Amino acid sequence: MNSTTQTIEAVYEDNVLKPIKPLKGINEHENVVVTVRPHPVKKDLRELAGTMTLKEAKEMQKLIDEEFENIEGEW
């Protein structure tokens, strides 16, 4: 068995997990160990309104500003 760990996306259809893309390094009929979790649901920013304290919001804004300063010259 190949010891390479992969994280893949799959769809669950007809009681079968089907990879979105071909798996690398896995042979046909090879046994594998699978960990399943639902794909994270992206939330609209409006849904997050009011979920941060003022201090957290200021820290987040500071991080965003710093990152934009870092990449400003790269654009």
C-alpha cells in the first residue's frame, strides 16, 4: 500500500463516495482508510456581523491592513 496521504474532494452518490478527480498512487481495488467530513459551507460576511467583539474586529482589521501593505507592491 502506498503511504502517501491525500486530501481529496468527493461526492456521495448512490451510497458510494466518488472522487471528483482521479486519485494519484492508488491502485484499482486497493484498500484505503477514509476520513469523511462535510465540505465547509462558506458564509456571507453579513452572517458574521455582530459575532466578533470590538477588540477582535480591530485585530482582524489590523491583520488585513498589514497583508494589503505586504502585497501592494506585487500587484
